[in-house]
Amino acid sequence: MKYDVISADGHVDLIWLPPDLFTKNASAHLKDRMPHVVEGPKGPEWVSAKGAKFGLMNGMGSAGREYVPGIIHRSDRMASTGLYEDGKKSIRRLTEVDLRLKDQDRDGVQAEVLYGILGSSGRLNDPEAALEMLRIYNDWLHEFCKGAPERLVGLANIPNYNMEESVAEMMRNAKRGIRGFDVANRPDMVPLWDEHWEPLWKCAHETGIPVHFHTIGGRSPDVTKMPTHIQRRVFAVHITGFQMHMSAMLMGLIFSGAPERYPNLKIVIGEAGLGWIPYVLQHMDLEWEDQFKDLDLKMKPSEYWHRQFYATYQTDPVGIELLKHLGEDNVMWGSDFPHPDGIWPDSKEFIDRELGPLPAAVRQKVVRDNAAKLYRLGN
């Protein structure tokens, strides 16, 4: 397979999965606690017995929103390809292999790294059912990616609340050749500096399989009692600040000493953006030099970044200008397909505009080589 562009950030959302996937494959005592599809006021929607709502079947974005023309420009562009209309006809372009590959071709992409359904599993508020849900998804993902292994790189979805279960699921998927672990990221989870995570770091180090944390932003604000114009202000702040919440995770992980203890540990912060990272790294170096040399670090914090970390982005002109600080080997481009803040199907336009001035070898690292090396995709 010849690669020109590899997207290191694509998505498989719960709402685009086969409607009976979880109820069909769950253990008998968990079937009635699985996500399933019912008829709603705006069409078929995904729900759970405990009242969780996951959105419209084949709806817009990870939340399965109803597509309304003229609200989000990028969604309008995606709609122009028939994506949402096809979804209403139960044509699952995200989760049928041949249709997914056609949408890669439409965007000039030859392979995708696929993040999954961790956010939806958290909304179940049922740890036992959530673990079963993730196992079922990981089994489905394994079969899905077998349909085009040179073009579909699935990330096994790993829970974060019980490390024994997490490591067991990591090993189950490692044995069948998974190329990445996507670990649940929640605003209320145990901080990454906590020893809670030690078994996961150790497992990732020993298997050599990269660990991914996808950006989710902070806790969603409650705007139900606010007037509409105030809701819009709050939502603007929440959406715009999404990536900055990853800074605490980056600092917590490096200052935990895990990269020092486990030099084969590789971490990807997905859809994190780039521009904020150099400031955080240089400030970590400053504080470490000034007052935190008693921590379990033998190098500057920024040196661990350059040795073991990666960030993905879809569009970040300022971040690209800071590439010499980020490291040309530590950045991977991704389209974020099919989310409404992504750049599909116009990725080539964005890549040419933002990466065009770079030397060809550097550009190739960002859009192809770094991902190909990390995920073992050969040219």
C-alpha cells in the first residue's frame, strides 16, 4: 500500500454502529442494560435502560445531534456529500468498510486511526455494563479493521476505573495485534500523577503499544436555566477551551515519573491541538529546574515529550509555526472525520495551506511518516 496522507484522528461513534450490536452480543444478565435503539420524536435514537441518551441513530457528531443547515459551517460542508441524508436511510458510511474507504478516498486519505466510544460508555453510569459494552465494541472493531488492515487502524477502548480490568482488556487486544489503546478520559477521573495508573503504564511499556487520551474538554456546564444568549456565550467558552484541558493531563503524566520508569511507554494526546504545548513544556522545565528536581525525573520534562509523546491536530497554523519547539517527530495530522469541527472532506486544502511552506520531508513526517512508524503501516 502506498501512503501519501494518513489521518491520525478519525472516529467511530456509537450512533453509527449496528443498532443491535450490544443487545445481540451481551451476556444474558446484561442485555437489558446495553445501549439500544428506540423510536424517538425525531426518529430512531440510542438510549439505555437507566435513561442515558446517546443521540439520533446516524446523527451528527459523537452526540448524535440533529443536523440543522446553517448552524455549523463544517457540518454544512459534510452534509453536502450526503452524509446525514445517507444516515437517515440507514446507510452507515462510518461503519461499513467499503463506504468508509470511499470517504477516505474522497478526502485524499489512504489510512485512518480510529478512536471509539469511550465517552458513550461513561454515560451509562453502570461500570459493569460499560465494561461489557467496550468488550463488544473491541470485538466488532477487530472484525471491522480486518476488512482493510492497511487502511483502518482501530484503537482498543480501555476503561479507566479498575486497573485490573483495564490491563486484562489491554492484553486481550494486544494478543490479537491491536495497534493502539484508547483510554477513557473523563473530567472526574483519577489524575494521571496518581499511582492508580501504574499497572496501565507498565502494561503499555511491556507491550510497546501506544496509549491514547483523546481530548474531551472540561465538565459540560449546566445551562438549562440560562437565557439563550447566555447559553451561547457559555457554549462558546466551553468549545473553544476544549484542548487546553489536556495540559493538566500532560503535566500530570510527565511529573508522575512514568515516562522515566517506562521508557518504552508511548503516549498520544488526540485532537489536542499544538499551539499551547510549547508553552506548557517550557514552563514545566522552568519549574522543574527551580523547585521540583526531587521528582522521579532524570531529564527535563520537555525531553520526555520529545522521546515519548505525540499530539494530533486537524488545523493549527500557529502550532505549525512552533514546530521547532514541538518536534517534527512528535506531531501527527488528522481530519477528525466525521465530527463537525473536523476538516473532512477538504483536508488537502487545509494541509496545503498550513504545511505548504514547510520542507517536503517535514511535511511528510506530519501527514504520513510519524503515523506510519507509530502504527506500523509500511509504504
